[in-house]
Amino acid sequence: MRKTKLFLLAMITCSIVSCNTQSPKENGTQNNLKAPVSNDANASQTKDKIGPTELTLQSDIMTPEVLWAMGRIGEYSISPDHQKIVYAVTYYSVPENRSGSTLYIMNADGSDNKVLVVSNDSQYSPQWRPDGKKIGFLAPKDDIMQLWEVNPDGTGLECVSSEPDDINGFLYSPDCSQVLFTKEVKLKETVADIYPDLDKSSGRINNDLMYRHWDHWVDTYGHIFVGNFSSGKIENAFDAMKGEQWEAPVRPFGGMEQVQWLPDGKSFVYCCRKKVGKDYALSTNTDIYQYIIQSGECKNLTEGMMGYDLNPVISPDGKYMAWESMERDGYESDKQRLFVMNLETGEKTDYSARFDQCCTGFSWADDSKTLYFISDAYATDQLYALTLENGEIKKLTEGVHNYVSVHFNGDKLIAGRQSMSHPTELFSVDPATGEATQITTVNDKIFAQLTMGEVKERWVKTTDGKDMLTWVIYPPHFWLEEISGDYGGQCMKDYLSAIDELKKEPYIDENRLGAVGASFGGFSVYWLAGHHDGRFKALIAHDGMFNLEAQYLETEEMWFVNWDLGGPFWDWNNPTVRKTYANSPHLFVDKWTAPILVIHGGLDYRICFTQGMQAYNAAILRGLDAEFLYFPDENHWVLKPQNGVLWQRRFYNWLDKYLK
């Protein structure tokens, strides 16, 4: 019986996947790309704008080129009468190495799906105006991102803002008399400000921490502006955070989900971590503030709650605010609790106190009595409902998939859903039965030509006697033949338990096993490289920590290393610190035997590229076959089309070289 190779995929949790035995070249990467020929929702509208292409595949196996030919559904908005949905789809051009976004509009059941705006420019962040008469969105005008409006039938396109700088996000007030929007504000002096005669100097002067964050240097801060909109144009906008040296929404991932109007239009709530420099770098204590427009008063609604407090959602009757809350300061991966505040009394209730799961993505029913949300259950993300009156939480959906968003829409829920076999599409979900009906078909024409591998769950007994869920992803056409403070501890043993269990299968060739991981998984690969006892014949590590002592002083978010590593490496009186740093992968390089591909991004300030460089240099000095794939313009992820294709080609090339 012919056996397949197997590699360990380590991200945040452990998954086991069986690698396809065909290389991208054998799969046929030269695809027939034809110009769009129709005007329906799956066709581009102009020659210059990047949109969907008709893709004729020469093989039914996924390739990097096919992956980047897919559209990605982004933000969507439901009309106030629950009848229509507007949504954005982003497409990529590998030859041009750029993306473009198109807005579509359809009935809530998915019918009559068509392009909303015919334009050479990309459109983003669609939002239905509360009066239902128009749809607002962001698009460039003279290379500056402005707010535009269009009628639901696609007519009446008009730019309604004239800001001197890019608008990053916006929200209409409930009565449409005001518009709230965010943009970047410069509050720090540059070298040119201090020394006007040195206006061409590239030097930076830093006097505190958090001078760079995630993938950018902190030169500006996102602020919230409020403008009058009575005339249908944004006028007399003012900075509600004037002079404040912190940002809203909160970096690095926050968006307009962190800002919301109250129904009376007299105030809004927003998320902010009102700390600077070293204090900011050491803390996750983010609070929710209420800004009163007439007086300019700003109240901290979550004062004394020490972890992340994010993503407030106000009930339609204005009585309650639900939000995601973490308990402990400095721990970014704490349980995401479901808190609800009575805005009249200030009383706060943790409705997830007896619910041992995280809660995200809240959406109120129109009657303000039910709150819908997403929660993780056995490595899938499902839809749930909280009945406010009795505190009962009910699971609504099942299946091997992840819901990534949910919005109430009358007798249905509109939700984004993805799986290991399909990218995000929009679904209409019956909350009474959990039955889901797909209402968008962004990538159906491509998937009709692909054969996807079967995905199965498998439970593995760990060395400490626990049951661990792993996912086995079989290749197409398969022939029938705990982490924080314990890096290098039980979780590493769990990886080996999983691979040892799977290699017992008759279709697995235990002489062709590999380990692949990103982020914590990258650390895992580096650690396993010195502890796998000859199990693995090839290794791939993406953006992983290699030298934990260096990592502590290189990262920007100090709360991350303080929590996950236990603190600074010089605190030897702390037993967690002693255990953590004693398990740093760089201490076990003398035991490295397997060839390794190291990948890292130059804009990854969470885990600096020097970590990958050290690992690569160590492998070369050890006499091992190694490759260093470096992207100077990528952060913790690889986001640009051509970089993404290159990443995947070198990934498969490395596995084919040693495991084929």
C-alpha cells in the first residue's frame, strides 16, 4: 500500500493534516484567465478596476494562483426594513500585486444580486443610512478616502465629505443629523518640527516605549470626529479627542465595531486605552467611554474593569449595552466574557459567568430581549442566543465550520460563515432551527472546479491523561489504502502525542513526517527541532520566537511577553520565568538535525524578524540545509498577492524536497 506523508501544523491549537502528494507544478498552475463577460454579481464592471475573473482550471487541485483568484467577503449592512443587504467583496490581481473592492446589493434571501456602484475606484465599508434612503461607503476622491452616498438602485452617486485627510471609518447618527468618523491625527513632534533645517533627515527621536506597534511606527493617533449632516454634507466637524495622545479605535485591529451611537443621538460610546508610552506597552486595560456631544463630557463606563473591554453594542431601546470583557490586565487571550450594563442604573451583569466559553460578535434583536453572539465549541465557532430575562444561553447551530459575524434581521440572522474547505460566504440562519441557507456565491464558480479534501475530527489521549481534539484534513482523491507560562511544556508533548497517534494509520509513512507552524506554532517548530527525536524530516517555521531572552526586549506589546513568558528573564526568583527561559529553543540548537525553512516579515514588530534570522543562521552554522524567506514589507501575516504566491510556492517546494 502506498503511504502518504504527514506534517504537524501548529498554530495556536494543534491540528494534524495530511499533505497532498502533488506539487503545485504538477497540479497545473497555468490557468486560463478570461476577461469578465457579464454584468451580474459575479462579474467586474470596468476594465481598470480589479474584480472577479472567469477562471478555467486545468486541475481540480487547489493552487496558490487559484487561492488568490478568490473574492473575499468583507463588511456588510442590512437595510432598516430587513429587506436588502449591501456587502463588499475584495479581489486581488497577482500580476498587478494589488487589490480592489466592489459593493454588491441583494435581497435578504440572496436573490437579485447585482453590483451597486459602477466605478473605476474601489469601495469599502458599506453602511445603510438609518432612514433607509441611501447607502454610505468609503472611496477615494483625489486620492483621499472620503464618504460617498448612493441610492439603493445605484443612482445618485455623490461625495458628501471634503476632509483633507483619509476617513478610516464612519457611523450615521440614528436621525441622520450627524456623522461620526475616524481619521489619523498628528500629535508628536518630528525631527523636522524640532529642527526645521533638517527637513530631509530620516532620523527618529524616541523618549518612551510603544514607539512602534504591530507593523507601523506610531506617528499619528486615530481620533473620532463628529460633523453636522443636516444638509446631506459633512460640515463643521470637530475632534472629540482633541489633544489626546491615544487612539480610538484601539490598535492594532480595532475598527468601527468599537464605536456606536446611542439611539437618542445625543452621545456615543467608544473603546480606548488611555495610556501612553511604557504604561500602554505594559497594559491591556481598555475601557468603554460615553461621550456627551452637547457638553463634551466623557464618562468611563467600565472603570475598575482591568482587562480588555471592547466592542460595545447598544440595545435598540437604549437601555442596555453589551460588550466583550476580559478580566485580567496584561492577558490578551483571557476569556472573552459577555457583559451587559443597564445604562440607567449602571448595573453590570456577567451573563457568561457559568458559560465556560468565549463570547464575541454581539447583535441585539429588535425587541432588545435577545442577544445573538458567536462562541467557540470543540474547535468550531457557532451561533448562540442569550435571553436577557432569565439569562439562558442556547446554542443555535452545529457543524464543522466557523461563524465569523452575525446580525439580526427580523425572523432570520444574517451571518458570515467559513470552514477549512471554503472561504467566507453569507448565510441566512433560522434561529429557531439553526438551519442555514447560503445567500452569496462569490466563489462558487471556482469551487465547482475543485475537489476538496475530507475533514474529520479525531480525539487523541495526551500524556497527562486528557482528551485532545485534532483535525485531520485528508488530501483530495485520498486513496483507500495549554500555552501561557508553559512554553516548551505539556503543549509540546501534546503535539508529539498527536503525531504519534496519527502515524499508526496504515496510510501514513512515518519516515516522511514534517512539522509546520506559524506564530506560537513557529516557536513550536523551533522547540520541536531540538526535541523531536528524529520524527520529522522537514520543518517550516513562520514568524516564530526562537530566542526568548531577545524576544522579551524586542517586542512592542510588553503585556504579551510578561504574561506568556512569565516576565523578564532577569527575574530568576520567579519559577515560571526560570521554566520558560530554560525552554527557549535557541538553547537546544545542538540537537537540531532536520532541514528547516524559516519565514519572517520585516514589519512584524510583535515577533521581530531577527528571531527568524537567528534561527536560520543557527541552522546554517550547524551544517543543516536551511532557507530564509524574508518579506521586508509584510507583518505577522503575508497579505500582498505576489508575496502570498511566493510563500506558498516555497512552502510546497520545501515539503516536496524532503517528504515527497
